[in-house]
Amino acid sequence: MTAPEGRSVGAASVTVRVVHYLNQFFAGAGGEDAAGSPPARHDGPVGPGRRLAQLLGDGFEVVATVSCGDDWAATTPGAADAIVDLAAEAAPDVVVAGPAFTSGRYGLACARVVAAAAARGLPAVASMHEDNPGLDEAGAVPVVASGPVARHMAASLDALAPAVVAVAAGQPVVEHRIGKVPRVAKLSRYNAAERAVHLLLARLHGDTAATEVPLPRFDSVTPAAPVADPGHALVALVTEGGLVPDANPDQLESARATKWLRYGFDDHGRGLAPGRYRSVHGGFSTVAANEDPNRIVPLDAARRLVDQGAIGRLHGEWLVTTGNGTSVGNARRFGVEWAGELRRLGVQAALLTAT
Amino acid sequence: MCNLVSIARRVGAPRIVPTRGIPWPAGDPSLPPAQEADWRERLLRTALAAVATHVEGPTVFEVAADE
């Protein structure tokens, strides 16, 4: 990114103009109740932006803050451009988004905002946890690692501030950088054959990580063969929506789940009765789910489909975990264990409700 | 069945059915109860059609619009 014409970045007499993007919660506009709010621009720093401004110090000014509801930002077509439009009104030299921690919608929004800003020639940088599912949408724009939760705000801002300085100066971001890093041409004293042999020798000595080209993070999943006739199949309902019996007897966590659980359907009812179950998922407002638990585990509709012959048989329990800041390692393990367990039970298809 | 389809694609989920909201994957509280029940059934039917369909990679199956 070239510095805007006419400005000498870092020169004593010219202040770098920073616009900060935050979600509704960190902007103080409300919690899940405000997740649908459209973008709004505020003068100066807001919330954590104040600490960021302090860390950036002289020579930088957070001239404006754009905030937006997480749902609006993550699901409205053109959201990122609408947010950058507002940011652009304050004539920024740099756009900063986050820290988003492990919040999926917020991380997605931050990644798209900085990507949209960069597409318009605006230097930008985002901050989120390396497990944030939105990370890859930042493309080539620098993203720095934050802690996993808001409790780590101070340390996360400490890591973000130097990255803002670097981006504003057109320098590469190196410290705490996560996500895709664009390739840079470098002259090596060893030719490719020599480097390949060095890597092979490293492998033989037990270094399984050394590589010149990191493989992409995308998961490659071999799709299961289709079920010939669901009307004759045994089907299971599974969820990461955290739906458990009301007392949460096995203490399923609201975030960073370390376990998964299984609960039998009560065969007396046609569906899951409100009041007897609740969602413990900490990543969204569970009011609607608790009013009607079938919104998370659709037992009532599944039973009707069995009656109508669209499903052969419904497995008599649901498998559940909480998909909120779940570590990739745990999530992968849960999936493997679910597949093994369902296969052992003769289940042929699993319908997952994800939140 | 999920709301953030781009994330499902990225993690390689082979069969994806878009839902109407993160807090209600199998619901739609903006609808009166009878219509919400109908939506839930159509969502599950779409999911069943998806598991009965051969796919090569992440594939999105949209629930057909209301009649």
C-alpha cells in the first residue's frame, strides 16, 4: 500500500488518521439484542479504541469509529462495502478492525471490512484469534493474533498497535501475524535442489513441520456416498447448539467445550417441550431457542417426517456440544467420535444444526 | 444446516443447507407457529434430499421458496 499522496507518514507535523471498526457490543450499543443494527459512524475512538489511541500515541489519531451489529455485518449483502463507505467519510490513512477474539460473525465482518478497505487502496489491519473462522476472508490483508476472549483485550491491543504503525508506514507486519502471508521473492544462496535435500534431511531427523510452502488451511473432506433412500434409513439429529436438559446435568460448557454429550428423546411428546431443555451456547441469545427447543434440535419436524415416510427411523437420542470458540483440535475430535459412534449404531445419515 | 455458509464451505462441509438465523437453525421466530413448523419441515426435507444426493465437494442446497 502506498501512503496517500501529499502525506509523509510518521512526520512530526502530519497525523496518521485511523478509523476503527468495532461490533455493536464493543461499541457499547448493546449485546445480542443489537446484533441486527446497521453500521453507524461515531467521531473519535470508542470503547477499546480509546486504549488503542493511547498506545498509538502522538502522530496517530483515531478520527472515527464505525460500529455495526454482528448479524447485519455478517449476513447483509454488501455489508463490508457499506461499512468502508462510512469509514471513508473520515478520510482515513489506515482502517483497523477488531479485536474480534473467537467471535465468528465479528471475525468474519472484520476480515471482510479490511479486505474491502484494501480493495479501495486503504491500508488496513485486523485483529482476531487464530482459530476465528473468519480469518481466511481477510485475503492478503495483515491480521494479527488476539487472545481468545475479551478478557485478553489489553494484551491484544498491545499486539495490534505496532501492526497499525507498520501498516500506516507501508511496512510489512511480521510480529503476531496470522493467516495468509503473500509470497515475497527472496534470493537464496542455495539452489532448489540443495534446499530440497536440506528439507529431506530435516524430515529424516524428525522435523515434520519445516516447509517452504505452507499448505492451505482448507479442510478437504471426502463426501460420504449418498443415502439411497432416506425413507428407509436410520437418521440421527446432532447439534453444536448446546441444547441440553434444563439442569445441564453434565455441565456442558458455554464456550471452548471440552466434551460432547448425548441425551435420549422423551418418547411421550411429539417434540422437545419448552422449559425442559435449554441451550447453554454462549455465542448468541438463547431466548428463542429456549422458547422452542425444536429450533435447535428439530425433533417435532423429524417425527412428522418419520410418520410421512420421509425418514425410515429416527435415532432415539441427540448428540450435542457447544460450537463457540471450540478449539479446532477438539472440534475435529468430536466429529471423528460422533462419526464412529453413529456408525456403530447403524445410523446412515446425521443432520447437524449449526449456530 | 447453518447460517454462515461461507464458513461451512471453507471447512469442507460436503452438504450445506442455509438456515434463517444463527440463534434458530431450525426455526424462524418471525413466522406464526404454523408457518414456522412448515419451514422446519421443509428445511429437514431439503437436508434429506441433500444426503441422498451425490456431491463432489461443498454443495449448497437451498430450501425452496414458500409457495
